[in-house]
Amino acid sequence: MPEKTISCSNIEGDQAKKNNATSQALVLFGAPKKDIEIFHENKMTNTEGVNKGIYFSYPCRRQSCALVNIPAPCVNKMISHIEDLESKMQAHLKQFETSLEEWTRTSSTQDQKEDWSIATPVKEVKPEERDEKCPELKQEMEALLSEAIHLIKSLETDRAEAEEALKQQKSRKKKIHMKIDSWSIWRLQEIPLAVQKEHEAYLRDIIELRWHLEDKAYQLKHFEEQKAKLEEANAKLQADIDYMNKHGPLINSKQNQELEALKEFHIKKFEVMELYKQVHEELEEAIENVENAKLNAKQIRQNMEKDIHSDEISIETYKREREELNNLYSHYSAAVENVSVSIVENEEAVSEALKEKKTSRKELSALSKMLNDLKKNYDQLSWKRKSYEKEYLDVLNNYYAAKKSWDIELSNIAKDFSDISIANTQLIEENRRLEIDIETIAGLINDSIRKKSELESEIQSLLKLRSKNDEFLKQLYKEAYHLGAVFHLTKFKTEELEEKIAEVRRKFKSREEFLKKLTRGKVANGMMIQKNLYSIQEEQILEKQEVLKEKAMCALALAELETPLMELEEDAIRIRTIYKEHSDTLNDIIERRDYVKRNVERTKQKLRRKGKKTCDAIIETEDKRSIIFREIENTKSKTIIYHSKIDQLNKKLKEKEKENIIFAQTLGSLKNEFITMRYKREHAQGVFDHLISEKKIYEERIYEEEQRYRTLVTMRQKTLADIKKIQDDSLEENLRLAQEYQKLQNTFLMEKDNYFNLYDRQLSLDASIRDKKQLCQLQRRIHKVWQKHFKLVVLYSQMRLAKFQTDSQESIQKILAVQNQYDLEKE
């Protein structure tokens, strides 16, 4: 709202100082450093005591604003800093988007080139290059926030100083008004004295006339013939003269005063009507804003219910996935038990084979005689040997096929783990969205509270304009204290929300560290598996060499031994190889069983944690929702109270309008009386002029009519007594009129003081509202900068996770490629 000024010839310098002080005031509540004597309000409020402590903790004015009365350059400088930081953040976002596009391109090319061959190493983007500008932006953000805090504190000190200067000006203004009022009262006291002096002068003139009449009574005898005519004319003339002498100066002064009072009353009436129209329009706008806030609250409530329903559906899906994982675990445990049973059976067969070997060694001495017969069957045994070698190769192929199937199952488990991690990230994002929605709802509630406070201040101004009761003013002060308490409560709630955001950040960091540990553990397990595979392959090579040596020894022994011995030795070799293969497969199965158990336990723990977190989040959202509904109900009850107050004000306004109509009617009647009095006055003035012209003629005749007038002395004494009575009555009326004029003047002065006080308060409120809007704009810009910063942090963490996933996939592909090369070399 634009500032209003009142032109006054006596107080122009004070008004200019007051305007400079109001331009520096930027906060609604404040307190001066020193106590100032105020005539009407001697008590200090609680908010002034609180703000006094705040003021002493704030710094002085900044150097940039020290030479200027207006804090606009500091605010403009702060806005330019914020705009520079926004441009830098946009440039950093563009660089980040380009790096993301390059990374997606490289990842797509790697997916297309995935083969069983060895994967070529991809050029990695150094994290140092990516994070070069992040600390600069953080430092700039910290510097900007410190500057904003310092600026707000300096503005608070300026506001306090301006308020102190304004109070000094008010006190000075009130002193000047008191002087003016004292002068006006002095004038009112002097008017009846002047009237009395004039009356005494007229009495002296009358006494002198009496003396002249007594002296010249002897000269009035020759006027006896014209006695009747002169008596009638003298009676009329004397009545007119007495009337004009009595009421002439009083009527002139009263007329001038009434004209001035009417002019001032009309001016004030027009000003008050304009103020009423403005306040009525603002009240209608406030009612519309309240209705819009109600609609927004209903929409937010519906959105919250939809989000809660979607969260419940997601929880049910997670429960189903958990049941599927439990079924998989039971299936794998049954398979492991079957494998353990088969291993026990194979161990029994091996023990029986060893016993047979011992018996065969005992029979070697008997079979040495049958070597000659066995030489004939050597060709047949060589052919059998070739067939056994083929069977051996088939068994090896089956072993590698089983190994590949187990690797595929491991990759499926890894994919399941990746899906679970993706679901976890989605849940985290949904929690963030819920937090953002809660913050927006809190902002809307703060806006509604602020609008409510503005409406209350406007209603208070209306009540002050139309009421003079001290009790109602006390209620308004209580409401102001209540608003201060609400402000402190909202500030406390915002601090709690900031603490919750910090806790969420800490949780996010802990989750990142947990995922890093998991990926490192998986890479370490992969390396251990690779080492075990290399050791198994070396053992197989050594076993092959030993088998070849044994084959050579057997070939030499076959030349001497018989065919059954060859068969027994070949059976023993085959049993050994089968035993080794079974032992290797058994070790692999045991390791895989342990690995599967570990994965199942980890997944169970993760699902339990997720379930607990989701339950806690749902409980928190329900609590916040209940709090929001309570606040909405409180606002509804307060709006109903304010509507009732507005109705009362409308009734009072109607009564005032009726009084104004009655007052206008009385003014019309007074105008008519004034016109009649003016006409009579003009007639009397004409008569008075005519009498003055004729007075000279009569003075010439008085000398001749003195003797005739001596007989008339007795008649004139009677008329003088009557005149004295009329004069006493006129003096009493004059005193009564003077007292009424004094009362009107006192009421006028009181109304004028009240009007000036209300106008000063309105100026301070307008300045504080304007400054509050500027602070709100600054806070909104800072909030937007924080949102962009958090978006950058989220994108950076997602990119790091994606990089870890790609690294793990590349390591798995390398392991598979090495295994394939080894298989090819072996074949």
C-alpha cells in the first residue's frame, strides 16, 4: 500500500524526519534502546521486552548502508549475489547433463558389444574432474547465507533505530500538539473576558448618555408636540440598537467558527469514508483468500490419501516378494540335502572299491601266470581304453555344463539383488516426495497463518477507528501477543523440519556406505572364487600328469602282466577319477550352498529393515496428517469468530450512518436559521446607518428639547431596569454559548489526537508489511537455490551408484571371459 502523508505548516520538519524513519523500518516487531515518555501509553509490552534482547545481540549497520538512509543497495546487492549463484548452478547442471549423456552412450555401446570374449576396458571419468565445481558452489552458498543472515541482522538494528527515532518524533509531535491546544484553550478563556469588557464599555456609554440626558432635560420642552412620534421612533430604534449591541460580535465570531468547523468536519468525513471503502475492499479480498486456502487444503488432503494408498499397495507387493524368496530358500535347502545324501552313497561305494583293490593285490601273484594269455587280449583292451577315454571326456563336458548352469544361477541371483536395490531406491525417492509434500503443506499453513495475522491487524485498525473503549484496546494487545507466540511456534516447527532433513541426509549417507561395502564384498567373493578355480585347474593338471605317468608304467607292466590285471588297473584309475570329480563337485556345491545361505540371510535382513522403515514412515505421516487436520480446524474456528466480529462491526457502521443522517438534518436546520439571522443582520445594519445619519440632526435638536425630556426621566428609569434584566439574561446566554464552544473545541482536539495516532500506527504497519514481503521474496529465492543444490546431490549419488554397478558387471564379464579362454585352451 502507498504511504499517506498529511501536510501541516507547523510540523513540516518533523514530518520529513518521520518519513525517513518509516523508510528504514523493515520488521513488524521491534523495541528501542532507551525508554521514551509517552502520554497515553505508559506500559511496556512483552514483545518489546523480548525484542530488546534481540536488538542488543544484532550487529550495527553495514558499511555499504552506513552513508545511505535507505537499505535498498544492500538488498539489491544480495539479490545480485543470488542471481549469480543461480547462473553458476545452471552452468554446472548443463555440464552434469553432458557428462550423463556421455556416460549413457558409453553404457549403451558396452551393452551392444557384450560377448563371451574379453571386455575391453572403458575410459572412466575421473571423479575429481566431476567434483571440481561442487566445493566452490558449496562455499558460495555458505558465503551467501552468511551475508543474508548479516543483512537481516543489520536491517533489524536499522529498524530498531528507526523505531526509536519515530517514537522521539511522536513525543515531540505530541508536545507541539499540547502547546497548540494550550494556546487554543487560552484563546477560549480570553473570549468571554473580551465580551465582558465590551459590555462594560457599553455600560459606561449608557451612563454618560444618562448624564447628558439629565443635563439637557430642561432643553426638551419645545419637543412636546412631536412627543408621540419621537417616543415610538425612539422605542423602535432603541430596541434595534440594543439587539445589535448584544448579539452583533458574538454572532460574527460564532459564524466564523461554525464555518471552519463545518469545513473540517466535511474533510474528515470524506477521508473516513475513503478509509472505510479501502478497508472493506481489503476485507473482501481477505475472505476470498481464506476460501482459496480452504480449497487448497482439501486438495492437499486428497493427494495425501492417494499417496498413502499407493504406499500400502507397494508394501503388499514387498510382502509377496518376501514370500517368493522364502520359497526359493526352501527349494535350495531341499536340493542341498539331496546332494548330501548322494555324497554319502558315493563314499560307501569308494570304500567297497578300496576293499576290492586290496583283494586284487593279493591275487596279483596268482594272475602273473596268466600274462601270456592276456597278451592276446591286449588289442581288445586298447580298444576299450579308447572307449573309456571318450567316456572321460563326456564326463568332463558334463562337469563344465553343470558349472555354467551354476554360473547362470549366480547371475540370476545378482540380477535379483539389483532389482531389490532398485526397489529400495524407489522407496527412498517416494519418502523424499512425501517429505517435500509435507514441507509444501507446512508452507501453505504458514501462509494461511500470515494471512490470518494480516486480517486480524486490519480488523484491529477498523475497531480502533470506530471505538474509543480502553477495554477493547487491551484485547487487541492480547491478540498481538498471541500472534507473536504463533510466530515463535512456527519458527520452532521450521527448525524441527530442518533437523529432520539433516537426519534424512545422514541416513542416505549411511545407506551409500552400506551399498559400497556390499559391492566390495561381492567383488572380493568373485576374486576368491577365481582363485579357487585357478587352484582346481592346477590340481587337475597335476593329476593329469600323474595319470600319464601311471599310464606309462601300466603300459610297461602290461607287457609282462595279463589282461585281467590291466582291466583291474583301468577300473581303479576310472574309480579314482570319478572320486576326484565327485569330491570337486561336492566342494563346489558346499561353497555355493554357503553363498546362497548368506545371500538369503542378507535379503531377509534387508527386507526386515525396509519393513520397519516403511512402518515408521507411515506412522510419521499419520501423525503429521492428524496435526495438520487439527491446525485446519483451529483456523476454521478462528475464521468463524472473525466473521462474527465483522458482523458486529457492520451493525456499528449502520448505527454510525444513522447518526450521520441525523447530524446532516440538524445541519440543514442550522443553515436555515443562519440565513434568517444574516437577513436580520443586514436589515439591522441598514437601520443602524440610517440612525447614524439622523443622529447628527437629533443632536442639534436635543439642546432645544432638554426641558421636555426631564419629564421623561422617570419613564426612562423604568425602561433602564428592564434593559438591565435583558442584559443579565444575554450575559448568561453568552456564558452558556462560550462553555459549549469550549466543550466542542476539547472534543475536536481529542478526535484530532486519536486520528493522528491511528495514522502513525497505520504508517508503521504499512512499512513493516512491505519489508516483510521483501524478506519473504529473499527466503523464497534461497529456498529455490537449496532445492537445486539437493537435486545436484541426488543426481551425483545416482551416478556414483550406476558407476559401481557398471564396474561390478565389467568384473563379472572379465571373469567369464577368462573362464571361456581357459576352456578353449583346454579343449
